[in-house]
Amino acid sequence: MSETGKAPFHLWIVGILTLLWNAIGAFDYTMTKLRNADYLSAFTPEQQAYFHGFPLWASAGWALGVWGAVLGSILLLVRSRHAVTAFAASLVGLAVSSFYQFGLHYGDLERLFGTFPMVFYAGVWIIAIALFVYARRQAAAGVLR
């Protein structure tokens, strides 16, 4: 941390961009769970049934992944060391959600959506891990208190 106590410029860039990115995930989660007809109209009835058929534990993992990431981005912007914990929780949620979708139901997922989820989730994993590592480094550098 600099002597003036200011956060490095990259913290603001990362914090704002990831908050926007994670807000998209939160919006998707919220609209899906509320069964918003306008939002879900882009999906076939069978695809909608897939989303609505998640068991409680898989939905909880999805929620933890999404809301942990949103909280992590907010905590990063307020320079809280708890951003590390929030991003770690997000990774746990992502692992649970990924296990359900790819470990237990990959055939259904691929039949309904093609290869897009695999490519998309690879990107989500890369971003989630990078955010956790970034937050840990900022905490170790004293930027997050």
C-alpha cells in the first residue's frame, strides 16, 4: 500500500469490472429463480425445466457462487480483507454447481445447450480463480484491511 493510503488504480478497475460481470450472474440467477417469463422466453420449455429441476443443494451452490462473487467484488471495492473469503465461498459454490451440471447431468446439459456451457464455465472458472488469487495478493500487500 502506498504511503498516502490510496488503493492502486488497478483495484478500482478490477473491482468495477468484476462487479459488473458478477451482477450479470446475479441477474441471471434472480430471473431464473423468480421464473421471469420474459427472461426465460429465450429458452425452450425443456431447457426451462432443466433449470427449474435443480435440487436444493445445487441451487444453493449456484446461489453461493453468484452472491459470493458479487459480495467479493463489493468488498474488494471497499478494500476489505473479507473479499478473499467471499471469493473463496464463490469458488465453493461454483464447484457445487459445476459438479451437479457437469458431473451428474452433463448428457442433459450437452443435449439441451450444446457445448456452450462447457466453454462458458471454463471462462467462469478462470475468472473466479483469478479473482480469488488477486484478492489474496492485495490482502497480503496490505491493500485490503
